[in-house]
Amino acid sequence: MNKTQKRALFTLSISIMLIAFGVIIFNSMFTPGDRTAGVKLVKVWIWLVLAASVGGAVFAHRKQRASEVNNDERDNYIKKNAVLVSFVSLWFLMFTVSIIPGFVAGDTGSIPVPLLPIINMGVFLIAMLVYSVAILAQYGWGGKDGEK
Amino acid sequence: MVKSELKNQVRRLRFENGELTQQKLADRVGVTRQTIIAIEAGKYAPSLPLAFRIARTFAVSIESVFQYQETKTSPSPTNGKS
């Protein structure tokens, strides 16, 4: 498994965890009762996203092995395709999250302000997830290429 | 319709050159071992500079390593009917 695959796996696992946590917070904001705990959880979630971004950046710049080639033209080609797929998914997601609240809450409805970071950053997290899946799919999910 | 295919002799040349491992070839041409595997399997067509580097590693011409083939496929009988 090369560096690009490891990074994609790292991003995939972190994205899934953060999206799952975001969904739990999202649901808690709509359950009847006190929203204070939910608002606190949103702040925790934002810090976790920030920590994951910094951690991911550090992980991405760590060299695998001094003697080994970290990145080559095929990796760049795969990443370029993955960026394209993720960009298209970002467009669909942005369109969807812009439309759905209107349908759910109605023309005069409202949504809690603390949910906005979860909705907006969630869209980017899903785009990151798509990016990682696109990379892993192009490498044949990690095993096939490296084991021959 | 024209179908193109890029064949290669990398695997054969590796064995003819002292059973050069995929990793050693990858190190010499500056790519990862996975890329060599993908090229040998015909899953990835290398760039022209990489193709030249591979050919020079084996001290042969680029066409001795990579062969570009085009085959014409006839359209199915249902095509073109309204």
C-alpha cells in the first residue's frame, strides 16, 4: 500500500466518524427538550473537524521511507480523477442541501443556527469521503495491485 | 470503430536483464512498484518520458518495450437502422 492509499484510508475513516457524529448531533437538535447539550456537541464537533484537518495535513506531509518513491505520475493521475469525481459530488451535495431545508421546513420554516456548521462542513466531509473512495477504487481497493 | 491497445514487454525484459525485480526497476525509473505492476498488466499506459526511462534502463528502443496496436471492429448489424 502506497502513501496515497494510506492517506485515502485515513481520510475515509476520519470522514466516516465525523459524519456519523454529525448525524447524531443533527438528530439531537430536533429532539424535544433542552438544546444546550446539542449546541455544546456542535462546538466539540467543530474542534474535532479542525483537529482532524491538522492531523491529516501532518500525516500527508510525513515521508513514508527515504529510499522509496512517494508519489509518481500514476498516483497524480488517480488523484486528478478523484478530485474531478469529488468536485462533481460537491456540486450535487451543495445543490441538495440548498433545496432540502426548504422542502422539509417549508417557506416560512426555520432551522437552528448551530446546525449550519454541521450542514456546510458535512458537505465537504462527504466530498472528502467521495475523494477517498474514488482513490481506493482506482487502486483496486488496495490489495490487487500491490500483491502480484 | 478503431480499438487501440498498448502492449509491453517489460516483464520479459526484466527477466532477460538478470531477473530485475519490479522494485529495482521502479527505483531506477523513479516510480512506485505498483506503477510497474500496473504497466506490466496493461492497466496503465505510462507517459512518454517514463516509457523512455524504462526503455533506456533495458538499453533498448522504446518500440522494443511498448507496441501500439490498432484493431478495426466492425459495427453490429443493428447499428445505423432507424
